[in-house]
Amino acid sequence: MRDLGKLEDLPQEYRDALTEQNLVPLWPSLRGVMPPHKPSPRTQPTVWRYANIKPLLIEAGELTPIEKAERRVLVLANPGHTLEKMQASSAIYLGMQLLLPGEWAPAHRHTPNAIRMIVEGEGAYTTVEGEKCPMSRGDLILTPTGMWHEHGHDGTDPVIWLDVLDLPIVYYIEASYHEESGKQEQSKNSNGSKYRFGGVVPTPMFDRSNKPYAMYRYPWMDVRQTLVTMGEDFPEMDFLQVTYINPETGLDAENILGFYAMMVRPGQQVSLPVRSPAMVFHMIEGSSEITISEQSFQLIKADTCCAPGYTPVQIKNTSSTDPCFIFIADETPLHKKLGVFENRTK
Ligand code: GTQ
């Protein structure tokens, strides 16, 4: 590789003259912005343990009333990006949100897409565009770009969920903003029932959705059952994964980030294909060892970790008796739409 000139090689007077004109020489920075063969990601393999997050989140509930927080969230920040950037990867934001019984997080909508993965507690709900979506552990609830949403809680114990947003990339392209409103009028509790079972959708002349997002809630019990049945039907397959899609289009559930659920059989290890997008893993059920490059993390229920792109990842179920279930978020739809997606697995 050619050795390029450094900034220090240039006379100070010349550098000052460039700065004066808002000009920058490319060659001292060229290798930095386009490193050889593979990117040098800021995203570091990082783990966030639920046992450490939960007490601090409960304490936030005592320190900051919901009216002063609007969304009571502790952000899972990747130190590789510096904590104040509030990024898990270049496109993924993660937050753990707490809602206490009787609290209400008021309606708003924003340009970043969001999802919630429910971690603990019963009785809370998110109302998305007037549709009340109950929150139970493992459920996935979409609040795609521009959709009004608010959170309420009729139960008796704290409810905690994981927020996944594409905020970092939407903010980076200077397209991030929000709007507020009062309480939404709730329509009847349909919970995406029209789309609940795979293979059938409403007949157009009766009730075909003309909304851009057909379904807001994906109940965990349905997704879990699909994985278990797949495991029974395909005993030779060690890689059992489903993709959350929009049932009207068959495409990814949201435009920028992809969402998946995976089951790993007892004692099994799977190697993921080495691809360009960064990934996030959240243990819904069971325990695993996730190895990202050379680093291994032991994950138990409700723990979360992230891996940069272009990196080998192995997932081992550390139980010899029970399957483990992992929720995955990644940047695949974004990479594919931008034409920079790569799969480097031979
Ligand atoms: O619940 O609407 O973690 O707007 C960050 C921004 C959650 C939410 C977050 C949000 C929300």
C-alpha cells in the first residue's frame, strides 16, 4: 500500500491558508476514511447486563417523575462511539424504558423508527395510531416513522422494555424531529388480529389495510411457537431464525433496521455469516455464550450485547436441557437499500 503524505509534512503557513478557505487536504486522511480491505468500526463488542440496569432504572423511577422525563429511559451506549452519542452502533440506538403503575408517557411521533421488546412486567400497553397494543414479555411492538404512540400502564408492578430505534442514522442525516399531541382516541383492541396467522391476509374488498404498516404487535407466544415447530419439522437444521415482516408487503417490518428471533437448541453452537451490518442480541429466554471476534460474553435472560459488522459471531446455548431464544436487531435493510450490504461467508 502506498505511503501517503502527512499533515505535518505541509508548511504551517499553507495549512493555515487552507483552513482560512474551509479547505482540507485529502491525502493525510484518505486511509482513515477508507481503510484497506475492511472498515475499522467504532462499534465495540459490548454487553449490558439486566441485573445491572434494572436497579438503576428503578432508582430513576424514584429520582425523576415521568412528567420530567417524558420517556424514562437509560440508554445502552457503546463506549466505542463515546457514551454521549447514545449509540449502540452507527445506526442502532438501544434504551431500557421503565413505566410505573398508573404512569402515562404522552403521545408523540417522530421520524426515527422505533420498536419495543418487552422485558418484564404485565399490564402496560402502547397505543399506536389509536390501536391499543398490550405489552407482554417477548412481544414486539412497532412504532414506525411518523406513527403516533403513547405508553400507559394499568398493572400493579413496574414494566420494563427495550427500545430499539434507528435514531443515530436518522439524526446523522439531519432528519430527526418529533411532534407532540394529547391522548389518542383508542380504537377497539384489534392487536393486528387480521394478520395474526401466517399464510392468510384480509381479502381486499373486505378489510385490506391501506396503511403503510399493517401490523404493530407481534405476540411472543406466536413467534416462539413458530420456532419450536420449525425445530421439530427440521431436526437437521441448527440455525432456526424468523424475520419480523410487514404481512402486507412481505418486506422487513421497518425500513432501516431488521428484526429477527432465533432459537438455539440445547448445547448447540451456531456460527453466524460474516456480514457488513452491525447486530444486537437480546436474550428473551434461556442462556447463551456469544463470541464476537475474540470476546465472549455469558448472557442470561434479559441481557443485551452488540457486535460490529464484518465480524464473526458464534452463539452457544449454554444449557444442555433447554432451548434459548434470542431477539436480534440489525442494520441489514439499511445496508441493502444503500447497496453496501456484503456477506463474506465463504
Ligand atoms: O418510547 O417513544 O427510548 O421517543 C427514545 C425515544 C423511547 C418512546 C426511546 C422515544 C421513545
